[in-house]
Amino acid sequence: MSRSSRPKGPISVRVGGDTVSFLTSRRQIVILCVLVIVLLLAVIISIGFGTKYVNPWDVTQAIFGQGDKLDVVVVQKLRLPRIIVGALVGACLAMSGAITQGLIRNPLASPDIMGVTSGASVATTAIITLIPSASVFWLPPAAFVGAALTTLLIYVLSWKKGVNPLMLVLIGVGIGAVASAISTMLLVTGPTDVAQKAFNWLLGSVYGSSWKHVNMMLPWFIVLGVLSLIFARRINMLQLGDDLAAGAGSRVERDRTILLFTAVGLAGAGISVGGAIGFVALLAPHIARKLIGPSYGSLLPASALSGAIIVVVADVLARNLFTPLDIPVGVFTSAVGAPFFIFLLWKSRSSS
């Protein structure tokens, strides 16, 4: 059999009773490899820019502790942890958005549009303003609880013999507005210095990130990322509708619950460190879907890579375009994401 005539089947792994399919073609493997290379280049270039410019070769050496000692300090202590945190935040938000869109079967769905981000923001802002001495390691659990409670409330209010996807989004927007008002009230009534810190966080920023933030985020990203890949085939089934998914062997309510809280956990992990960085969860899955197709075995890693690239690039722009000011990265992602959201709304209206 010639190489060109060989079947291009998926790469599959058995996990428990499920067959987990990750990729479906060589083209998707190539695209993922290209995204990895683009992310690595973005990281190296981003690390180099700042008050002290470090060229890419010296950045590469400094990452491994080689070269000029000042470069090593600047790269390893100051810039590298910030860039890694940005990449992890982008990846978490993007995967959360991709899962949410698949579960709800709505391209407008994402944690920030639906108000889940605002719910997580309320819980995290409360920790920052009311318990300023609390460790940063309490932020992800607090963000998860806030996001989970908000998601549950939206889900219950949207339920009427099933969930209407459009109603879910509209109710989410309303809940998000209420949650944003509560966050603002916490800022106004809190101590001035703490309120300023929380305000910068609400705009979405990875300023001041250190290796402890990397260590805090990494376990959440690994565990929940692997769990989402294990259930990727189930998301594909759920997009067919509950009846067809059940006929194909999916335990619909169990799978939906697990995936919903996986999405909430990923969003909470990203928000707890990066703050309310807007529209990454909406943009990245759409970019990944255009590049790699709708199958979630490959869409999830592509979304994670796309989200990481978006935040890393937005952060280097935020740090350097308005020197000496360090603009929150959320300002740049919102400037791109808001027009894209309006375009999606217009497109949905035109096709309806």
C-alpha cells in the first residue's frame, strides 16, 4: 500500500471505558505544530522586549541560565514567569470557551459573555478587598466557587423543558451586569490601596506575576486540560443534540455536568491570576475552528495554543506601546474582541 493511500485515522488512546481520539489527519498535526512554533517564537520575542532589550539568542541562553548574568536575572526572575502566566491564562480561558460553545451549541457562548467571568470576579474581588492578607493560593478556589454558583444560577433561570441557548446567553449577560455592579461596590467600599489593586485585576493584567503564580496555575491547567481531552469525544456527541447523543452512548446529564464544571474550573483558574481578561474565550475557539475544524479532539489543544498566543502578544503590546505605562492586557483583548462579538451577533441576525 502506497503512503498516499494509507487511511488517515485518528490517534486514539483507551481511558477507562472510553476511546479518546485526539487528531484526525496529518494536516491537523501540522497545524498544531505550527501553532506550537508560533507560541514559542512569541514567548521568546516577548521576553526580549522591555526597558532592557534582550535579543532572541540571548533570551534563549538566559532561559537556560547561560550568557550575561544581568540578562539571566531579567529573563528568569522578571519576564519569563509573567509570559508563562499569560500563556497559561490564555490557554485556560480558550479551552473554557471552546467547551462552553460545544455544550451550548452557540458560537456566542463564552465565560465572559455569559457572566461566568463576572461571577468569578466577584468572589476574587471579595477575597482581595475583604481579606487582603489572604494567600494567592486561595484565589483559584474562590474564583471557581464564584464561577460555579453563577453558572448554576444562569442554568436554572434558563431551564424550561431544556435549555434555550439564546436565552442562556441573554440571562448570562444580565447576571454578569449584576455581578459587575457588586464588584464595583466592593471596590468603592474597600481600602484605597487594596481597591486599586483589585481594579487593575478587574481590567485583566498579568503585571507582577511570579513563579508562585505559575506553580498555582499549572496543576489546575494540567488536570482540567487532560480531563477535557478525555471527554472531547463526548462534546462531539452532545453537539448532535441530547437524543442523538444518548443514542450514540453518551450519558448526557453526567457528561454535561462534568464538562460544565471543567469549563468553569478552567475559567476560574485563568481569572484568578489574570483577572477579567475579556474575549479570549470567545476569539480563540473561533480561530482554532477555522484552522483545524470542529472535532474537539484537535480543537481543544488548538484553542489552548491560540488563546496562549493571543494573551502573550497582547501583553507584549501592552507593556511596550505606552512606555513607561504598563497597560492591562485586557484592554487590548477587549479592543479586538468587542468588534468581533458585534460581528458574530450581526452574522447570527443575518442568517436567522
